[in-house]
Amino acid sequence: MLWLIIAAGAAARIVTALISDNINHPDEIFQILEQAHRVVFGYGIIPWEFQLSARSWLVPGFMSVCLYPFKLLGLDNPNIYIPGIKIIMSLLSMSIIYSAYFIGKKLLSHRAGLWAAFFCALWYEIIYFSIRPLGEVWAAVFCMAALALSLNPKSNRALMAAGFLVVMTAAVRMNYAPIAAALLLLIAVKLDSTARKRYLVAAAAAVVFVGLFETVTLGTPFISYINIYQYNKTFFMAGSFGSAFSFEYIMFLAYASLFIYWLIIAGGIVFWRDNRLLIIVIIVALVSHILIPAKKHELDYRNIFVVIPLLMVSAGLIADRVMAYLKPLRLLHIVLILVVPAISVAGSMALLPNQSMVYHNKIYSAYNKNIFHKNGRLMAYRYLYGLDDIVNVFDNAGEWYYGGGYYYLHRDIPLYLKATPPPSPGYVSHILSQNRYIIVSGIRFARSFGDFHLHTRPDTNYVYPVDTAFTYKIPQPGIDDSLNISGGQEK
């Protein structure tokens, strides 16, 4: 039964990886995949965080390892490696299903583990996020594995791996530090002195590893964490209290699940004995994010992604307990097996009531289209890759961080963006715009990709001027010149 569940989960994820091509948040492209492309292929857009050592290379490093084999095998075609990377991510995220089973089994029973695995395998949000290399997704994988391994205290290897992974949860997503700390404490107090020592030594080893990794990649231990905190404090949050004590995260959970998540938390409290470890971690996650000062548009649902698989495990424990009390009502099994996937399908097609409110007025709109949606701007980038007459591109179709970057374009040519426009239209062979009727001398409309329109210069004899000032670096007004933070800087 477990392998059937895993197979169903794998099928759902691979289908999504092959069909879906959209963005949940710009970070997944420009902070992660674009930087992996830069490591593997030698060129890519450099946002301010990587110019000023304010972002760890941990997650881009993981993705570089995943991307490099495509180069090695001569498969460096975005129409191959883009779905390929999504499949790799989806398969890595399958560990959440097995972790859920193991946690449910250890906390209650084999049946509880199966229910937990079933919910994690087929719930649309876990599938939706599984193909994305966001730090929150990596952190959730590490957190679930750390929790599962820590429930096997008789194995020294499992326990030490758990200690290492719980620290890595915070290392790849800094705002998960309270979650990691809570889990570290909750597990440590339950262990005997010998096991606790091994567990904490492994956690300390992870801290040392992160420090050494930062030293190798950025020149100073932990400098990216220090710098991003300083920049947030002195620039992004300067003169603003943000929206601390915001309860939006609680509402996000309601809108994304027909209030099912609220019922799971309530059920976890009712069945406290089985669920206390999960509920405590969930509450820590929610409270810590509610208390983190942030401007309204920064309260992203993705920030609390780790809560979702934890809730699914709790749901598995609750389902098993309820089944035990209602043994004559076998119909309840059928209801869960049919209704949960039905709600999940509705969620994946963006049909749940108020679902679009989860990302309303945020930096990037999601959940207002189905998870298989193909973003027209990204489709245009992949089309541009296949053109023979391309000399350079001006993507003027909106803010630069909504585009696909060189990860999607995969052509080492000048890519002009809204933040780094060309000296004049005369430098440009292709223009991507949201306006179908742009008027530029020598440029003609070519084709549309949904709401995005590609314009080209058909004159094959045109002599393009050379832009000697072109740069891959993206300016960040207010940060580039006003702040001077110590630590290694990307040249």
C-alpha cells in the first residue's frame, strides 16, 4: 500500500513537472536557478544579493549539482533541462511522503503512517511546491527527514543525520530558525544522555559545515546571514514597523484548504497525546512568522510551507484515531479516499472559494490559475532560445524579476531588462513587450505568447552597434552605494 501511494505521488509530481511552467516567486528563478546556471554555464544575471554577499550559496549550490549533469551529457537545452530539473526536484520531494509515513508509524501506528503518506502524496499544495527549488521546499524536506530520523533513537546514524538536518533546515531558510530550534529542543529532551550528545554533536557539525561553506564561497563564515539581516534592518524595513503581529498566515491556511487546516489543528489538540510534537512545531512556525516584522506584500504563503506536510501527518494521526472510534463506519475510509483527492484537484485547478486571496496583493500572483498553467513570458524565452537570428533581447514586458533570465534564454547574448535597458532600440534584435503595437523603427510584430508579444528586426543585413557597457549585474537603488557592509563581495 505504501508503494502504491508513493507511485501515485510520483505520477502526480512528474505530470506536473512536465506540463507546468510558471513561477510562484521570483526567488526560484533569480536567486536560485539563475545562479546555478551562472555556476554551470558561466553567465547569468547577478542580483544585488549576490553582488553584496547577502545570500547563501547553499540552495543554488544544490541546484548547480542537479544542473551540471545536463551540461556534461550535452543536454544543455532549456527545453530539456527545465522539465528535467523539475522532475529531479519532484523526486527529491518524494522523501516527504516516506518521512510522513515513518513519522505517523512511529507516533501512532502503521495505518496512521499510511494515511499521512496518502495525504502528503496527493495534496495539491505539496505537489505544487514539489517542483520548485525554493529554500522553503528544501527546508521542509530537511525538517521532515530530521523529524522522521529522530524517532529512531536506537540508530546512531539516524540520530546524527537528524541532528545535522535540523540545523540545515534553518541554514537554507533563515526564518525557519525558530522551527529548527523548537524541534532540536523537543527531540533532545526525549533522548538519553548518550543519544543526546550524539544528536547535539551532529547539530554542531552542521553549524561548522555552514560556516566553512560560507568561508569557501563568500570569504567569511556566516556572512550572508549577517548581511541580509543588516540590509533588511537598515534599508528594506527602515522607517517602517512593517506589519508585525499579522494574522494573515492563519487566513492563508484557511483559504488554501476550505478551512481544513484549521480543523486539523483543532483535531490535533483534541488528540493531543499523539499530535503534541507536530502541533507544537506547527504553532511555533505560525507564531514566529506572525511576529516577524514584514511589510504586507512580504507576507508570502510560501514562507510557512513547512507547516503543510506537518499538518498532513497530523491529519493521518487524527484519521487513524477516528477510524478506531468508528469501526462500524467503514464508509469513512471511502469518503476520505475520495473527498481529499477531490478537494486537492479543485485546489490544483484554482477552484476553491477565496483561494486567490492567498496571494492577493503579493509580489507574485499564484493560486488564481491552475498549477499546470504555462506562463507566456517564460514560453517566449524558450522560443527565443531556438531562434538563429537572435543577437540580443530587450525584455520590456514588466519588472525584470518576473522574467526567465538566462536560465530560460540560455544564450550568452545581451539580455536587456527594464532595470538595465539598452542605450537605444537600435541595439536590439528582439523586444518582448505586453504591448502588441509598439512603434520602433525597423522592429515588427512577430508572435504572441498569451499576454506577451514578441517583436523582431527582420533586416538580416542590419549592423548592430556593440554595447561595451553591458553588464549582467542588476542595480538596486538605495543599496548599491549607500551601504558598506563587511564581508566578501562578488566581483
